[in-house]
Amino acid sequence: MASIHEKLGRVRKPRVHIKYEVETGDAVVQKELPFVVGVMGDFSGDPSGKLKPLRDRNFIQIDRDNFDKVMERIAPRLVYQVTNTLEEGGQKNLGVELNFNKMDDFEPGRVVDQIPALKALKESRDKLRDLLSKADRSQDLEELLEKVLQNNQDIGELSKALGLDNESGGDTADAKKEE
């Protein structure tokens, strides 16, 4: 096992300098203390496995170069219930499990990808955005979509064929009122 002095030797030069004066005989000498911070805690959140006892854990040197590797090893995880605001008649609560293996996993898009209900909404939004950009580039496609949306009978038949006639996905009459 490495001594504390060897570990301190690997630590980068501190930005905080703590100095004190020592009187040795008639001379006053300034000594500098190293500023080292050790943080202890359970940063895994809601671990899936059993944690080691505190006495068996070791300090981990963390810097910007190894941060993602340390996070992957610690495997922070959150498991909780949130109020379901996505469905009016559906479940009252939504189970959420978030796993973080690197710093990028805290980005909103990555968090959304870990929640199936939100991921489905995001994929639908992306598909609609792609369709809109294709419609903007193609005059023929734009005219075809307008023609399809104006024909209520065809929309009703298509909804029945797809099994969407019972779902509350929006009414074509409502869509015409909004235009």
C-alpha cells in the first residue's frame, strides 16, 4: 500500500496556498501546508449491488482526464417515481431509472433516452420535424399532405384501418379550426 506521502507527491500543485510562520531560535521561517481535500460519500445513488464497507474503500484520485472512468466504476444510479403528466387517464406515477456512466449522460437528451415514454415522444417529434423539412423542400409532397389533410373521409378510413379511430390523438375538425 502506498504511503500518504507518495499520494501527496502525485497531487497537482495546489491553487490554494496556506502558509504559517515558525520561529526557530531567532529566525522566522515560513512553512507552506499542502491543501488537500478528501471527500467521502456514497455517490452511486441507488446502487444495484451491495457496497463495500467504508473501511475497505480507498481514496480515488479524480481529475478531468479520468472523470468518466471513475463515474463508470462508481455507476451512479437513480430510481424513483414521478407524477405522470404525459397521460391524462393513464398511470398516476411513472417509474424512472437513470444510469450515469459518464458526464455526457447528464445532458437532457441522454436523460430523455433513458425514460421510454419520453424517448417515444422525442422520436415522434424528430419524425415530425423531418417530415416538415421534407415538406418544405418538396412542393409536390406539401401539396399531397394538404390534400390528404383536407379530405376528412379518407382520414377517417385511414384511422380505422390503422386502429387509431378510438384513440384521442386529435380530431381533424379541430385541426381545421386552428388553421
